Amino acid sequence: MQRWVTTLTDMTETHVDVQASYPPPPEFSAQANATEALYDEAAEDRLGFWAAQAERLAWDTPFTEVLDWSEAPVAKWFVGGKLNVAYNCVDRHVEAGNGDRVAIHWEGEPVGDARDITYAQLKDEVCQAANTLTELGLTKGDRVAIYMPMVPEAIIAMLACARLGAMHSVVFAGFSASALKARIEDAEAKLVITTDGQFRRGKAAPLKAGVDEAIEALGDSSPVEHVLVVQRTGIEVPWTEGRDTWWHETVPNASTEHTPEAFDSEHPLFLLYTSGTTGKPKGIMHTSGGYLTQASYTHHYVFDIKPESDVYWCTADIGWVTGHTYIVYGPLSNGVTQVVYEGTPASPDEHRHFQVIEKYGVTVYYTAPTVVRTFMKWGRELAFEHDLSSLRLLGSVGEPINPEAWRWYRLVFGGDKTPVVDTWWQTETGGIMISPLPGVTHCKPGSAMRALPGISAKIVDDDGNELAPGTDHGEQASGYLVLDQPWPAMLRGIWGDPERFKETYWSRFAQQGWYFAGDGARYGKDGEIWVLGRIDDVMNVSGHRISTAEVESALVGHSGVAEAAVVGATDEHTGQGICAFVILKSHAKETSREQMVDELRAEVAREISPIAKPREIHVVPELPKTRSGKIMRRLLRDVAEGRELGDTSTLVDPSVFEAIRASK
Ligand code: PRX
């Protein structure tokens, strides 16, 4: 505790100099995996650089070509190579003599409910699960929906799919039955793996029941042949004989022997659904060799991983891409020891994360800005009751981290000495793209700094001209963040919708052949990148990606709603908050506003997830529209954020705002 005393009194928290730069501590640089030379190597021969990174993996058949971009925008990486992803994440560490190393320190939500799993045990369980899935009729290319909380079996299930060459589609367990149904249907999943229930803040909530509801809603067209159920909470579950199977009655009885088959580098690995600008979620498709190479490479260098000594903890959920790449594939391919925690930061109280860090001696901690801001709200005193001196590196992901939160994170978690890496990437990019290298980069709080070695990113204007670096005076204009070179972990498409893939990512700068990420950004005075957030109709609430169209469609699903418009407004704690404007049908006007708002929030939770519940719902008589009938969200955002209205000249009826304002 002593170590903070001086720094604390020196801190002026209200003033943060955003241009202040934090060099890496010399002792960190001295032992760091990455040096400045990595940038030079990559710049000299980009493809040769990636070929070298691919050698981090064990290939059954070597690749003959690094990149085939002839069918752009669908890339082929490490052409001709064959490998098994699960073998790379598990077996090879056992074969290298590290079977006794703990792969996962699993910490359940109920205090005291913990389990350590070594790499040897993980290998046995993955093989048993793979054998069980084979028994259930699964073969390569099939799709499996995984709808589970953060239990070890969720990771084992993902690896078992990878081992068999089946694609997993993990659906966040906080999503509703209706969201699960849409994902099962789109992917035509043959198997669903779930748990009876999940612990949430001390209570067991049903989960399997949601699977039944989803399958029932699919009716005769349901593709699901089996449901494999892990017993987590012991609560009662609905059961369909012949279709449903208990994990504990099958998996532990299966053989621990399983020979992994090597699959083509471009064999599909997983689908992960994410929100786009329409109501229908997109099944982002990732493949094997390129994805695993980038997962392993970025995890090694960005988190400076030393598998023999580090205890790494990424607090994400496997329902999101961060959980895929930086809980499952990155860390396990690197053979590190990691903590996996089932619950929320406040279970049973706000000390939980600090206790977990102390208990396992966590050295690298990777979380989201919204979690940091929550800790800020709770106050630094909490942290001071714990010994956090094991931490040597901190990471952030999911949304722009405000400079205050960055400084607070470094000070309170990191004793004002650990590097903080702000990592920018997306479900679509598969792995980290823009981030400091912790032993090299002089970090500016709130900036993701520059593209990693081997990655190329630019900020451009409407016509594709690159913006100039910022100056000392005044703000630099913002532009579009683009990726102008293919990268190994890039998405290979949207499941079943090649047109949407091209349209969404490759049409904005089609002439140049660049990927447009959907984010706005600007350069700082040293040419570093400041990501500003989405500039399309995608919101970012506590690091969760939610589209305005999805929430609108849930709202108009209520019988009382005639029309709805949703915008994301800046929120101090969650990054953005969801603000909805609804027009009611005449029959609904008799219901009191409070009741209506309650019903609508419940409707959104039912249709999508409680995380998508609007922060505010305003009942309005009209929505601002252009002559072509398009809702002017920009103006609604002005209203939601209490600003003067921007240009209203294209509106049919500018006076609608009097009424909208009156409703707030
Ligand atoms: O807007 C960017 C924001 O999150 C979006 C991607 O969301 P998702 O696919 O759910 O993946 C989140 C985890 C990788 C991006 O388009 N975003 C992510 N990381 C950052 C960020 N914005 C600013 N800074 C970041 N470090």
C-alpha cells in the first residue's frame, strides 16, 4: 500500500494532459518480447514477416504461399498449409513437457468455487468432448451453437469443435432466446451446447429453458438434432428425451484418446454474430491458419507474454470476440496460465477482481474502459486494501478509453508504473490491429498509438487522401479509419451473404480496395492514432456492440409502437447510452407513459438482451425526417446530448423539435 502514497498526493486528477507521453519503464523494455526492430522487419518484407510469425504454430503440412489476394476481398493466408487449431492450443504444450502447467485457474462466481485445469487435463477433456460430439453425429463443417456462461466446459466445447473442424457459433449467454433462435437459424446449427442455468449475482438463472424456447420457436424447420447440457447450477430443466444429453453423463465416459485431423489453413474455424447497421446480425466468419497466427502473435507481443511465469487475465466473456481471441485462441496457443472468472466485478462485492488478482498473482490484466470507469466510481480506496504488486501490464479494449480513466487505471491498478496498452480491433479483424508495444511505445493516455508491425492502417478523408498529422495548435480534423492491406486474421466473409460482406466493408473505398472499419479517427501531433468511435449506426454500450436498427426493430415489435428511432448518446459510465424516441399508436396512448416505458424496456430485453435496454425512452408525436423519409439520427443525437441542433434545413418539418424537446 505504501507505494501509492507519494504518487497519490502528487496526482491532480482533474487535469489530464492528453499530450503527456508515458515511456515504457526501462526495466520493462529490457525484458520485453518486442523491440523497435519488429517494426523494421515487418516494413522490409511484410509477407516474409507474417510467414515468420506463422512459424509460431505447428503445421502438419507447411504452407507454400503466404497470401493469395487474387480473389479480394476474400483472402487466403498460408496457402496449402494444414494444421489443427486445438492441437496447437493444447496437445503440443503437453508434448513439449508442459502438461503440468495450469492452463486455466477457473474462478466461479460463488466464492470458493474454483478449479485448476492443467494443460494435460485440458487435453484429456477436449479429446473426451470431441469424441462425444462425434458420437452425437458431428462432422467437419457442421455448425454448433454454444450458449454458456464462463465455465471451463465452454472453452472445452470450443476447442472440441476446432479439433473436429466443426464451426462454433458462441452466443453470449446474456442474449435472449429470441436472439439465440435467430443465430441458430442463420447458421443452421445441428447441435447446441448449453448449461442448465447460470449464476448471476448470487442467483441461479435458467439458460437451457431459453434453448428450448428458441428451438420451439423454430418449429419444424429447426436444424437442431441434439442439445448437450452442462450441469452448472442444479436447477430444474425442461427435457426432451432423445434430443437432450447431459454432459456429465457422456463426456467423462468418453475416451481421452483422439487423433486430431489436420485441416486446410482456410478451413472455417468459427462464426461470431455481431451487430451491423441493419436489424439482422451478421455471422462473421473466421478461418484457421491466419486467425491463429495473428491471435498468437499479438498475444505474445502486445501482452509481452512469458508462458513460464505470467498469470494472464482477460475479463471478457467468450460470447464476444475478445473472449475468443484473448481467452481461448491467443493465450492457449501460447501455452500461458490464465485466470477465467465466471462472474461480475461486484459479486459478492466490489473487491472481487482485486481478490482474484491477489489470489493468483495476476501479472497481465486486460479489461474494458467501462470496467475501469466502474472501479473509478467505486473509488480507489478499494484497491488500496489489496496487494496488486504482481501486475506488470494492463490492457484496454472495446471502446475509446478516456484519458482520465487511462491515468486512473495505471495509477490505481498499476502503481503508476505499468505500461497500459489500449488495443483497437473488431470482431471482423479477428485480432489486435492498433496498439502500443509495451516495451517500445511512449504511450499517450487514450490513444491506441499505431498499427502493429505487419498491419497497415490509415486515416483518410472522403476522397481517400490520407490526413496530415496533428499540430500543436488546435484539433486535427477527423477522418475514416481504413485498413489498406490484408491481414491474416481478417474475416473471410459474412455467413451466407457475400454481397453484404462487400457492401459493408469494401464499398466505401472500393476504388482503392481498402477495408473501412466503421470508425472515425484522427492523427495526433506525433502521427499517433486516436480512435473516436463508430460513425455508422452502431452503438457501443459498455463495450457491447448494438445496432440502432436492432433496438428499433425490437421496439416496433411492441403492439403499441408505430415508429421508433434509436441513437447512442454519450454516457459518462457506459461510453454510449441508448436513447429511444417512439411514436405510439393511438390505442396505446391510453396506457400511462411510465407503464409504456417499462413495457418497452422489457420488450427490448426479451427480444435482444437486458444489455440493450434503452437508458431513456421518449414518447414523441413525430420524428425528424428528410424529404426522402430518412430519420435524421444526427439531430436526435443532438437532442439526446442536450446540444444546439445542427443543420435542420433538409427536414420536412423543423418544428417537430419543439414537440420532441417538450417530451424530454
Ligand atoms: O468502435 C470500435 C470499438 O469497438 C468496435 C468493435 O466492436 P466489436 O466488434 O464488438 O469488438 C470489440 C472488441 C475488439 C470498433 O469498431 N473499439 C474496440 N476497441 C477500441 C475501440 N474503440 C476505440 N479504442 C479501442 N481500443
